[in-house]
Amino acid sequence: MTGKRTHTGMVTLASAAVLLGGGVIAANTTTKKVKAATTDYVKVLYAANLRQGPGLKYATLRTLNQGEAYKTYTTQQADGYTWYNLGGSQWVAGAAVEPGTGTPAAGSATGPTTTQTGWVTVNTAANLRSGAGLTYGVVRGLSQGEAYKYFATKQADGYIWYNLGGDQWVAGVAVTAGTGLYPGNGTSSGSNAGNNAGGGDPIVTPTPNQTGSVRVNYAANIRQGAGTSYAISKTLAAGGTYSYTAAQQADGYVWYCIGNNEWIASAAVTVVSDAASGGSGTSTPGNSVTPPANQTKVAAVIALAQQQLGKPYVWGGKGPDVFDCSGLMYYIFLNAAGVNIGGWTVPQESSGQSVSLNALQPGDIIFWGPRGNTYHDALYIGNNQYIAAPEPGDVVRIQTISPGFAPSMAVRVL
């Protein structure tokens, strides 16, 4: 976050974040194995990288969130830090955590991801999240009666979470889990592995309509077949409406055929009626209604923001490799739409038309704090989600608007 840059302690935290992100390697790069950890768990003080080994040279697996707590198994010294093992090849640096003894507070994560396979059936409509926990963004909704293979489990926020492939997790409160043969059709839970390149291929799902129209909500990849394993042939901008001539399930999505070997995933589109698509519903497959110029620019801004996901937060950063919140907004609007909105939050408040938070559209900038003294902003991308560079120690990522951290105003630049 950054506003008038009057924050105290930012430089210290940012420096620590760079160290944890691998930007600076300490002189002591040797790894020394020591005895088993004398602590029972560690609590995450702020967002930190979980690595494949005890040292900055190891690849990052994912980001741990502030407030989570994990059981520890052993420790090692490397690169000037004590590294805590959270199970298997999962390590976190001591600079980002606080060790503790006994049992972590209820509601926090209490263990590493456990590799396990089976199936889950959805008992009630549920959110599929990008990580194991309520703080992760919602990828899409799951419907009652669907069934999915799962590949791992994890405890977080008082639930068991099931991994449906890639960054797709569902809480156990909404599903029933089983192993071995799936009882609904008598086939093995791995029988559809051939269509499961991205994980999460549903075993049983409702059959989609085989013809109709879809409207593209976000810039989206067109693939040469129905699944994430197929090559990308082109990218569509948001706003177009397309007729589809076939639909099928793969990799956790419905895929719509909008042309010869041209398929688009349901995550980026909305199925529309003939009236909603302009009255005819007869657009030629592979050819869309031309979107307005501003929608094309919005799609370009969102696409450029998505390309920055995973890049580290550095206070004052304006790209292309590091960002703070307003620096990210400045970079994407300037480079994707050719609009200079100013370099920090307050001038960005006046970069467009004020809009109600109840009427947000993809491409709007949302702000936190009172007008004239905002301290954080982000790009709204629809479905109650936004892309932001959150804070020191974190990376650019997709987040979900929540009542506990709700924006105070919004501006429409395009």
C-alpha cells in the first residue's frame, strides 16, 4: 500500500520482503543442519514465501498469509536465517514468523499439505478458492451434485480443504469425500485422467447446452481444444459475444466451441440469451460483435495487470519488476491504455469519473481511505475481485472484497 508515503517502518519491512523474495543473498550462503525444532509451531507475522528448501536459492512454492500458524518438524540455518520445516520440502524463513509452543489458536492452519487422492461430491453450492483458506480469492462457484477428483488436503480456518488441481480448493463443509471407486458411476476416480491436464476434472457434472451464445467478460485465451493442455491460438478481448456450436467439461470448466478448433473456458464468459446477445443470437462462430473502444482498453488494462501477478511489492515501485499499489495502477494504465493517471493514490482519485461501489465494472480503480487522503488502491476485475500490490512482504495478486477491508470509493478511468 502507498498513499502520501508517510508510513513508518515501511523500508525495514520492504527490505525483509526483498530478502525473503530472493532479491538479496546474504554472505553466508551455506546450509547447516541442526537438531529437531524445539518449537511446536510458527505463526506467520506477514506474507512470506514458502520455499522448497532451507535457503533463498530454493524455488518458491507459494505465499503464506499473515496470521496463519503451522506445525514445525525441524530447523536449519542458511543465508543468515533460521528456516523452519513445515513438512516435506516446505520451508519458511524465521524473519517472517514467530515461533511458539503448545497448540496454535483455533482457526489457523495447523499442518502441511498432505498428498492424498479421492473424490468429493458437492452437497451445497460452494466457492472454489485459489488457496486453502477463506482469505484466498474465489475462482468460481461449484454446484450441488457435481463430483471432482481431489489430489491433496490441508487444514485451514477450521476446515479440511480439498485440492481439485492447480490452485483450486474447496472447503470440506460443503462436500462429502470418498476414496477408491466413485459410487455414482462405478468408475475409478482416476478414469478421466486423460482430460485432466490442469486437475479438477469433474467426474459427474450437469450437461451444458450444446448450442447458444457466450459473452466474454475478461480477456481470455482461445485454445485449440477443450482443455488447458491444448495450445493457445489467440486471445480475445472482453466485450464480444460469440455463438458456440458445442460444449464439454474438462479441467474443472465448461468449454465452448466458438469456431474451428477454437474453445474458450467458462471462467471468462457468461452464457447469454438471444435477447441479451443483441436479439439475433446468430453471430458466426469465431466472429464476435466488435466491442466499444473503451472495452478494448479495459481488457488490455486487465490483461496487463494479470501479467504482473506474483511480482513483489516494493514501496515506491512503478514496474516493470516491482510495484507498490499506486505504482501498479500507474504502470498498467500508462502501458495498456496510454493514460497517465498520476504516480500515487491521491492524484489517481481525480483520474476519472467517480462511480458508486454498487455499480463497479471491470477496469475501475477502487480506493481505501477518505478522499484526499487515500492510502491504497487496486484494479477491480469483476466478480467482487481485484488485482493489487497489497503490502511489504507480499506479491501482486488477486484478492476478494471483504466487509473487513472494504474500499471507500471508486473511479472509472476508461
